[in-house]
Amino acid sequence: MKAEILTVGDELLRGEILDSNKSLLSEKLLSLDIETRWHVSVGDDPADMTDAFRRAAGRSDVVLVSGGLGPTRDDLTMKVLADSFGLELVLHEPSLAAIREFFARFGREMAPNNEKQAWFPAGAEVLPNPIGTAPGALLEVEDTLFFCMPGVPRELERMLDEQVLPRLAARRPGGAVVRARLLRTFGMGESNLDDLLSDVAADGDVVLGFRTSFPDNYLRPVARGASAEEAERKLARTCDAIRDRLGPLVYAEGETTLEAVVGDLLQRAGKTLAVAESCTGGLLAERISAVPGASEWFRGGVVAYANAAKSALLGVPEAMLREHGAVSQPVACAMAEGARERFGADLGVATTGIAGPTGGSAEKPVGLVFVALARAGVTKAQEFLFPFDRARHRMVTAQACLDWVRRTLLGVERALPRWGRRSP
Amino acid sequence: MKAEILTVGDELLRGEILDSNKSLLSEKLLSLDIETRWHVSVGDDPADMTDAFRRAAGRSDVVLVSGGLGPTRDDLTMKVLADSFGLELVLHEPSLAAIREFFARFGREMAPNNEKQAWFPAGAEVLPNPIGTAPGALLEVEDTLFFCMPGVPRELERMLDEQVLPRLAARRPGGAVVRARLLRTFGMGESNLDDLLSDVAADGDVVLGFRTSFPDNYLRPVARGASAEEAERKLARTCDAIRDRLGPLVYAEGETTLEAVVGDLLQRAGKTLAVAESCTGGLLAERISAVPGASEWFRGGVVAYANAAKSALLGVPEAMLREHGAVSQPVACAMAEGARERFGADLGVATTGIAGPTGGSAEKPVGLVFVALARAGVTKAQEFLFPFDRARHRMVTAQACLDWVRRTLLGVERALPRWGRRSP
């Protein structure tokens, strides 16, 4: 089964939007062992849309279309799809009633331009949209299945899960099975990883892909087998070999974030965390508290941007700030200890640095960062000189802190990654 | 000039990655009045890559290719591009030397698999990559220009700006000029905006596009003219009409974020801000401090996840927490006042709510949020009941807070957006 994903919208081709739907759709297709062969986007232009629909019908078995179902004047998918294959548009009364009801539920009246969302190509099966006004459709033409879905990601995902995937699962033929995993690493560059793993997945049974997602590097082994069991077995063997080689460099698999790993370790150890942030400005707290259930093990944090706040809220001595400056090892340690004490947490982590683009000096350049970790009786700090920009200085600093907490809880503490590290 | 963007990589077609390069490339092309007509992605598969290269040569004048230039085994772009048009690969000695030097600069030795990055299709012009190991290339075949660039976004952007766009600008023909702007709104739904603006940009000279970027809605007027002046004039007229109709619903244009608008207003008013966050968990501080120069007007914040932290760090009375609970109007107000006082700021903003997925009750369901704003002598709170999920409850709460600060500074304070608002 060859799949193609076609997203429609001028906003995509003008570069105004990050098209997250394509990755979502491909990932879900892969879970059914259906490989996506093409991603295509065209604008709200009937000629280009027609060309794309006809080309897709010629080369793909399944086409997932997203976008162009909205109520506004630039939404043309149903009309052009019908025209492309010489079909009429017909009114689907139940959809019109459902759209009216959707508005009534929120105490609002249906805008007149929403009515067009109830017209579909003749012969199409209408796919309900329980959380939005635009229904989808399945149209089979020239042995190709076109599934049309809304562009709004959450409506798309729900329709995909409830309407599209079950229909595809029922039709999918047997054959080679594909299984893949994603291993997340932090602390080593991509070509060094490739070198270190040069003899892993080298026999053609399993393909090893690499991907950078700053500041992480991901490994993606993909295995094929005649059965699910065979593919799983090959994949497991490869993942074991990678983990043997890399040890704690691999911090998680799949969608599991570093903050979720840290939360899980804290929960299991019965320990709590608090943070004190200067250069990361709340990013660390934001990531930690984004984990559902974080209130169990996260006490809170202080974003101490002003020096006065470092003293008043974290108890950093004013004399220390005067003598060493806010971006210094002693201040990082005092911040971590302050967070730990003020929040009554087991572990305190702190960041202070010069994120840029301005604020650097010869002695303390942009990219200079101190992070500190305080436990009962022990406080340590590390110094970095990162070569990135403001946003990435914040990202890598937050990641380095979380990884340090993880390694501390695992008992495999070691020097942090090598970028511009000034002190071990 | 018809442009096509072609990104290469199995990771794209497996949905492991958000392909941000396509939007970047399209946006930059538009700045040269070059419209992108197709976005295409294929995997690291020589047959599909060949098909895509040949199809692009048949329909496009310019093809921007990104990805597949790395050192790892799955990077095939140069080899397949050469094969697609019957060309040899030739070694480019200066590139090999540059790659060696790149590693030397970081005190590391070149990995052997980096050498392949110095081989290019015969006849190609090599495009230097000053911040990475993979050079790019310009290949002209069958009247089509193929620009091959790295997939790493910052390397891609630099090569695009320094190497690709100047070459395109020099070759671009005259003709219709396109100008576009992005107007960012917060607080009204897409179809209501379309209704309200139904007579704006209705004459064909200017096309008005709509886009949702949660929790915002963006408007995108695009004007065409025989000259840049004509296109600009039409565009300005349309934008004025939109702003007349929508007033302060439009908070910014282009890439300007709401936090940047707030920062600018604070700076001009000579005022400072501090935040106290419970349900937003640091998101508000993170967004505010991401604005370069934020230390001028942002004092800091407290992420008070635990009740004890709300008392100890923000001075919320323990009796108030017992009587009303942490998610309540009095506690929101006390948090905002506490932030304002402890940080010595002019304005204090606070959030407390039940972000979900758990923690709700009949009386205080998931999605219930209180936000408060404290100024000298005045503290106000608002109550919401949002129907989203954890991540979006945090996002919309942060946006509502920032918009409230913006409107307060502008003197156009009004009720916050209508989603599930419980009290005005």
C-alpha cells in the first residue's frame, strides 16, 4: 500500500505555518505498517490542486488530504476534488444539521458561510467531526482512496483515529511488516554517534537513521520482517546493541521527554525538586511542570531576573553578587541552595548565564553559563561556554540541568556534554 | 519564476520530524516575489528521489533541495542528483580542506565518513557552509536551477541568505509583484473574523487568507501589483481597513509576538512586570524572558506549584488557601499582589487553575482558571472555564495574561476573550 499525504493551503506555500499535520499523518500510517512515499503541498489554487489530486490518483493507493475544508472563501478542497474527477457536489443534510447543532451547543448562531461545509463530492462517504464544524470525506476514485480531513490539528487527529485508521486497517493487505523505534540521546554529536555505531545495523536487516533535534540527537532503527514478531525481534536486538554501546547517553525512547524521565525518577525515589532560573527565564520550570502530575514531585521555582530578586527571594548574599557578579559559580550555587531551602525540596537546580544577544564582556562573553545542583550537604556547579544564540543557549542549558538531575538520580553522574565546557 | 521546494529524508516521511525548512524557504522566496508552487518530500530512496528530481526539472524554474548532505549512510542527495541527470560525482578539494579545517577549529579530527561531503555532481557550483561540514551546490540542468542545501535549519538559513537568495535575485525577471503581511489577532474565532471582514479584500486585487495558530487567529492579506509601489499601496489600504474594523483585536504584525509587544509597551511606559504562576508553570516567565533585553522591564517570577510555596514566596495567607483553595479568585489576587511586592514591580500578574488532565472536581473542573492583575492600588481577577487540554490551557492562559497587560498599558482594557468565560 503506497500512501501519499497532500496538504492544501496558501499559508503553507507562503511559509507562514509549520505543517505539523504531515508528520502526524505519516507517523500514524506507519503504526499500521503503511509507508508514506510522498508528501506534497499545494496552494489554494484549483489548477495546482487538480494536478496534485490526479497525480496522486495515478501513483498512490491511499491519499490523506488535509486542509481546505474551512468556512472561509479560500477553502476549496471538496469543490476541486469533485471537479478533478468529473463529480457533482451534493448537499449532505445530516452534516448541515450537525453544523447547526455544533453552534447551538456553544450558544452561537451558525455563520452563513459555514453551510458550504455540508457539500461533498457525489459518492463520497461523509466522516463526522465531533469537535469542529468541518466534516471529512472518503472518496474512492480510480482505485485510490482519498481521505479528506480538516487542517486543524486536533480535529484532524481525532478524525484520523476514529474514522480513517480503522477503515485503512480493514483494507490493508498482508506482506512485509515494518517496526521502528526512536532512541533519544543527549551529549554526543551525530557523526560521532554514527562512528561509534558503525557496526550496528550494518547488515541490511535493520536500517539505522540519525536525526538532530537540538540539543538532542535521535537514533531511529527501522526493521523489516515477514511477521510482526520477526520485525520486533530484529528491532529489539538492534536497540539492545545500541544501548550496550551508548549506556546512559540514551535517556529515553519514543515520545518520552527528558523532563518526563526526570519526573519518573523523582517519583520513584520519593524526592522533590525546585529550580532557580536566571538565564533560562522559566524554561526549566515550564518544561518540568508540563509533565502531567508534576505537582507530586515539583515544588516550584523562582525566575530571578533582577539581582534584587536573587537576594530577596533566594537569599543570595548581596556581597557575593557584588564581588563575583550574577553570572558566577558562587551565585549559581547559592541560587540552587536557596531554591532547595525556600521550597523545601530535596534537590535544587540553578542556572545563571549570559544568553545574549547582548550583555557579554571580554571576561564574561555571551554563551557563558553556570549551572548548579544542590542536595543535602553537597552543592556542585559546572561552567560552560556555548557557541549558540539566545534561544539555544536557554534550551541547551535547560537540557543540561535536567540531564544532570537524571544522572544524579541514576547514580551515573558524569561530566556534562562537551560543547565549550570550561570546567569538568 | 515557478519555485518548488524538495526536502529529503526518511525521517520526514516517517513523521518523526516537523519539517520547518519548507516554511523558511517559502517565506524567503516570497521576499523576492518568487511564489512557491509545490512542496514535496521524499524519503532516502534513490528511485523516489530520482523521480522527484526529474519531475521538478520538468515543471519548475527553481528547486530548493534541503537534506541528505550529511555524513551518515542515509545521506544520498548529491549522488542521486548526479545519477538522475547522467552526471559523474567529482571531488572538490577546497571543500575537503574546509571540512578538515572545520574539525581542527574545534580541536577534533575529521571522521572518515565526512569525506563524502566533498563530492559533487560534475558542473555544479559549490556553495560554502561556514558553520557546518556539509557544503551545498548549485546545479543547472534542463533550464532548472537546483540549489542543494543542508537540512540543519541554521546552516540552511545561512546558506540561503548568503549564497542562494543573491543568485536568485540576480536572475529574477520583472513582472507582477506580490506583497503580503500577517496581522495577528487574539480573542475572536476564525469564521467570526471572516464574517466581520466579508467586504474587505473582496474585489480580487487583494486576497485575504485566514489561519489559526492556537490561541491566535492570523489574517494574511496578499496584494499583487504591476510595481512594488502599487502592491504596497493596495496592501496598506487593506490593512488599514482591517485595523479600522478590528481595533485592538490586532495586537501585532509579522513575526512580532505578544510578549514582544508587551515588552515594548512596558519599556516605553518605564514600567516593570513580575509574575506569579501556578497553572502556567513558568510558561509566562519563559515567554517574557525570551524577548531580547527583557531584563530592562521584567523583574522575574515565582512558579508556586506547592501551596507552601504560595505562602512562603508570595505571602498568600495560609488561612485564605484553606478557606478558598489554591484555585480561587482571592488566591489569584494575592499571588499577583505578592509578585508585585516581592519583586518591586509596577505590575504583577498571576495564574492559578486546573490545567488537567487530572485534579478536577465537580465544583472546580479541569479548565477552570483564575488570572489576576495587580497595579498600584488596584487588583482585578477574571475567571475562565476553558474546554481544551493541559498544554492548551497553559497556552491560552499565558496569552490571556499577556493580552490583559497589553490592553492595560494601552488603556483599552476590556473583557478577555469569550471562550467559556464565567465572569466578565
